[in-house]
Amino acid sequence: MSIPVTLTAAAVQAIGPRKGLALFFPATTTYTIPVSGWYRLSALGAGGSGGAIFTTTTGGTASGGGGGAFAESEQFLVKDTILTITIGAGGASAASSISATGVAGAAGTATTIVWPGATTIYAGGGAGGTFNVTNATTVAGGVGGISSGGNVINASGGAGGNGTHTTNNAGGGGGGGAGSPYGTGGAGGACSTTVAGGGGGGSITFAGGASSGTTSNGGGAGTGAVGAAAASTATNAGGANRLARASVASADGFLRNGTSTSSIAQGFDSLTDPFRGLTGGGTAGSATTSLIPGPGAGSGGGQAGSGIPGPLGGSGGGGAAAATVASAAGFFGGGSGGCGSSLTGPATSGAGGAGLVAIERIG
């Protein structure tokens, strides 16, 4: 009878990554290649945070933060090569608690993989969003990060959603989705509501739904479709998953949102090439905080704030006319939504999602 063995970090370092099994590096470190062979090196930059604005006079709208970039390379590495891994930090949360004093979001920083004599694998962070109190004007969301050094793919992050100010409105654009092996991340949904609401977060592929009209909340994008948008409709559906199903479940049928005993914790669909194991659906924009979407998908915008996105997805924007409001933080590479409030403060955007590195031995 076999006996299960729990490996220490030192044991994993000594054995090295098994073929087809990813090692994750969520913190800055070094890694010594234990066995000569072919390796897949994947780097994800950090997301930017959305802007924040609270004002009791003219209202305000904030734009979303951009998603982090993604770079991937396949390299033959000899035993004892030392990789220096730097993990990007998500843009810090922005909070506006003094009326008419907005706070811009912060940029995420880059994730890099460096070793002697090689081209640096670079995955840049997304830029922060900003805020707006001037009627009939628009502020752009933070741009997505850019990447270089990958010989498989270099994919930019998606831009944060724009924020258009209208008299006395309160709203936020959605955060951009991160870049991935599927290409450039999806943009966050724009916000131009005339009362309150937020745009949906972008997924790794598709854009979040826009918020417009009187009161509306854009749906978070899924890995198979954009988030829904409709003027003056408070609740709009999230985008479908990779199988075109209207569900937050991944393509394998599992819920990975960690919110009940019938689901498993948030994460990737697979430890075999994990950045391609992102197949979940987005959550609806809603007057109340939305559920957690599937891997790779964005969360919907909300009048009470937005829900946590899936890995690499952007969070929705938040906008409330008579309450405190906050957008959720990004989760690994995604940008956070912008946040606006009138009548009652503060308005707070979540932090951008942190960077990540995965290393797999493939031959």
C-alpha cells in the first residue's frame, strides 16, 4: 500500500518540476534548475487599480485599472541554471473620503524571469485608472501592461473601462482582464450611467458590459462571451464560459468560486499548463455584490460594489448614489474597477491583482 507523502519546499526544489506539472511562484525568489531539459516559463504582470471619487455636489465617475501583461517562453535550460524571479505587485487600493477629492488608481508592477546570457522575460503591469468630476467629459481607463521576451507569446493586458461623468452620477468603469496564452486581455466595461452603477470586468478574452442610462450594472465578461450591457437595466448577465454555457462553471463542469460547500476554492482549472486552464463564465452586474466568476472571467459591476473576479479577470466597477461603495480587488493579474459615490462616502477601489510565475518541465 502506498503512503501519501507531503513534500517540503526543499524537496520540490531537489526533485524539480515533473513533466506536465506546474510550479507556481507568487513571491520574488530564485529557482535553480534541477534537471537539464525543456521548460515552459510563464510570467504574468500585476494589474492596476481603479480610481475613486466621492462627492456630494456634482457626483463623479472613476475609470478602471488595466490588466497585467503575459509573456511565455519555451527554453532548454541546463542543470544548475539560476532563474531570478521578480513578482509584480498589484496597484494599491484608492480611497476617496473627502467630498470632491478624488484619488487616482496606482499602476501594477512588472513580473520578470532572468537568467545569465538570456533575454529577460518581461510581463508589465497595468496602469491605474483615474477620476472625473467635470460634466460631459470622459476619462480613459488605465492601459494594459505590455510584455516582451517570450518566444511563444507576448500578450498585453486589457484596458480599464472609461468613465464618463454626467451631472450628479456615481459610477466606475470595470477593470481590464490580464493577457494570457489566448492573447490580449479583454477591456473593462465603460461607465456612463446618469444615476449609479458600474461597468463589468473584462475576462482574458472578452470585454465587460457597459453601464449606461439611468441605473445599470454591466455584466462581467466570460471566457466565451462579452458581459451584457443595456441602458437603464439594473442587472445584466455575465458572459458565457468557454463552452458558450451561461454558467460561471469551468468547461469541466466544476464551480471554482469557493463560496459554498458545493464548490471548490478559487483557482486554475488544471496544474498542467495552468494559464490555458481558464474557462469560466462571468457574473452578472447587480444592485448587490455579485457572486465569484469562474477562472479567467470578470465580475459584474454593482451599486453595492463588485464581486471578486476569477484569476486573471478584472473586477467590476462600483457606483452608489446613497451609500459607501467599493470595487473588489483583482485576482492574479486583473485590474480592479473604478468606484464612485455621491451623498455618502467613502468610495474605494480594490487593489490590482498580483503577478505570478509558473514553471513547467515539458521535455
